[in-house]
Amino acid sequence: MKMVMDSSTLISVSSNCFMNVFNRYCKKNNIKPIITPAVYSESISRPWHIKRFELNAVRIKDAVDSGLIAVAVINKQIAFDSQRLMDLANSVASLKQRNLKIFHRGEAEAVALAKNISARVLAVDERTTRTLIEAPQSMQSFLTRRYRGDVVVSQEKAREFQEEVSDLLILRSTELFALAHADDCFPPDLKTTPKALEAALYAAKFGGCAISFKEIQEHLKKQR
């Protein structure tokens, strides 16, 4: 199964020291993680010389070099679709008559790639992207809180975008951690205990993954 990853999820897996767990889970379930050149740039090339983020870049590059994660070649069709999706996403919401930049190159490439190679899963942690894909009806309230202003959302544009991605299953790093825990892929890094899963989910949340406390408790209940 092909799984396209955005940099937000990839960085969450790396920063929480779950690359080995992720590797075991992918091998056990015959999953092939794929990233785009833009995601490679966001997660490896750009942070490579930034001391604060250098370790993550090294870990992710090691995963690419070892063959765990593949880097896709962007052809003309994917490039065209990427630009079209980015333009569409960035026309959904506006503040003071100026369009808000919701989508960046990495996210747009990831979605376009997933559609073009018939990938079933798109892994993305970033909340704005996930809200646009999964719950466009809540975009206005969410963006109004984020930007502290009267954000106007075109529901027509939001629906048009959602139709483009309706066949994709969206996973966050937290879902990947929970699935890996259920498949007993934590050892030997961690024991397969409820406490280990709880710690992993909260680490992802406080690292930037868009997941609520209620959702974490729901994950933990399923493991009991």
C-alpha cells in the first residue's frame, strides 16, 4: 500500500524517535511511504544547517537513504495538479479581502502525488490542511480564531477542494503510533504498554500534531 507523507507527519515521527517503530509497522503491513521533492526540502534540505532542527533532518535523510522512505519524481501532470490544488486551496478563505495562504508547496505536492499514483493514505498532521480536507464546513470558525479576524470562507471553493480529495484516507502521526502499538511494533524501543502509547500520543500532540485530549483518550480506551 502506498502512503504519501507530508512533512508535518514525517517530522513528528522523527522528532519523537519513532522512525524504527514506523519502519517495523510499514514492513509488517507492506506499506511504502513516499514523499515529494518539496517535502524532502522542507524536512531535510532546509533544516540541514539549522542547529535546532539538524538532528531531525539527519534522521529523515537516513530513512530515505536506507530505502524506508521513497522520494517521488514529479512529472508535468503532478506539477500541474499541485499548482491547481494550491491555487484552489488558497482561494478558499480571505481576511480583509486578501486570500489566506492555507496550502504550501509541500502539502499541494503531497495531495497531487497521492491522487496521481492512486495512494490510499495521506499522512498529514497540520491542522489547517486536515480541516480543509476533512471538515471544510468548520473552516470559518477555526480560521477566525487562528487569525483573530473576520475570516470569510467560500463554502463553494471548500466543497470543490474536498471533492478533489474525498477518496483519500487522512492519518496523523498519532494514528500511526496507535496502529503501530496495536500491531506490537513498539519493541524493542518501547514495551507495548498503555503508558507507552499514552506518552507517544501526548508527545506528538505537544510537538504540534492536531489532536484533541478527547481523541487521545479514545485511542487509549481502544487499547484497554
